[in-house]
Amino acid sequence: MDRMSQTALNSMKMLMENQIATAHNLANLNTPGFRQDVITDFSSIYMNRENGLEPRIVTAREVGKFSVEQGTLESTQNPLDVAINNQGYFVIQPKNGGEPALSRRGDFQINENGELLDGAGNLVLDAGLQPMVIPAFRKINITSQGEILIEALGGEPGELPVNVGNLATLVPEEGARLKKTLDGHIRYEPNLNEDGTEEIIPIEPNQQAKLTSGFLEKSNVNAIEEMVNTIDQMRKFEMHVKMIQMTEELDAAGASLMRLPGL
């Protein structure tokens, strides 16, 4: 009976984590470039008494997985809105610090210091992994290769556009393992050394992404699919609660049979 309860409790724990991921996906339905969290990867861990642990089988999830399916491109006619066609990522410096990360979010804006930011306030980096700084301009254009061309404010009429830098972009090599880290940003999955330590893989732009200016990539979350997942997880959770209740009833019935007459 104990094993039945343990199995049900572990399944309920997984369902709760699934529901959290589903809620996070729905909350970011309108976030440009958001990558849907994938909630289906999990495995089992067997614990044995020889290692000082009670024998149990518990579930474990490989966290950080996400969908790489491209979201719908929406025309905005804003020259600072940029979408990536097919594979690739922008390189950003998260506003809360940490190592550079990858992003598909292209709703760019310029702050009072001339720094290029995305819609979440993260610094957008150039090909040298430095913050992109844009001088005052009359007109701006971002090419498909990520070159930022401006007509400088106060420039002579007919003057050729000036290249003020290149957006850092990266198309990961085949077989590269990417994951969302605890801060929600996309990075390479660290290599595990023989001594158990993790080796961080640095992000190195290769400028291979193809960009489209004046468009935004929408989130790749399917709202209908996520709502169906929510209902399905609620039903499964209720089923496991009933299973635990049934286990309790069976345990009580078994104890009653084992009880000596007259006691």
C-alpha cells in the first residue's frame, strides 16, 4: 500500500510541475520571441537501502527544455522591430547580470544613454559582445545581416548611411544542447567533467542568422494546446487523489483483518 501511495504522490508532484510550466507558457502568450517550455521530459530514480535510503522510485525531470518551433511573424513597420527567420538567436546581456544569453526577442528600443535594449530591458550586444550604442539619428535601418545603418542627426542631405555596428547573432551548430537556465534565459547546457564539475560553454556569435526588419516574431505558445493540457492535468491530479484515498481504505481493511478477535 505504501508503494501505491508513493507512486501516486510522485505523479502528483510531476503534475504540479507540469501545471507551473503550462501557466508560465500562458502568461507569456503575448511575449515576442518567447520559446514554449516543454514539460514532457522526465525519468525515474531508484533509491536503495544500501546507500542509507529507503527503497523508492521517484520521478526526476530534465528541466530547461523548450520548443524551437518558429512563431508567427507580424508586420509592425517599426524599424527597431527585428525578427529572426528560421534558426538563430540574438545575444543579450541580462539586466540582472550574469553571463550573456540567447534570445529571440526583437522588440528593440533605445534608452537615454543610446544603448539598445530589448522589450524586457536586457542589453543587446554587438558582434564583439559589447553593449550596442546608437548615436542620435534621423533614420535607422537594420539589414538582414544585422548591420545597423543610420542617417546621423545633423548630417548633410544625401549623405550615405553610417554603419554604427552589427547585432550579435548566433546559429548554434548541429547537435548543440541549449536549455533555459534558472533566470529564464537560454544558454548552452554545461559540459559535465569527470570530477563532477560543470564546464560553462561561452557564447560566440557567428553572424549567420537572417533578420527581417519591421517584423516581430510572436510567442510560439499554442494557447488551445496549453488549455487542454491544463484540463488534462487537473483530471489526472484528481485521479491520483482518489488513488491515495483508495490505498488508505485498503490499508485500513487489511489492518482490520489482521487484528486479533476481542482486541
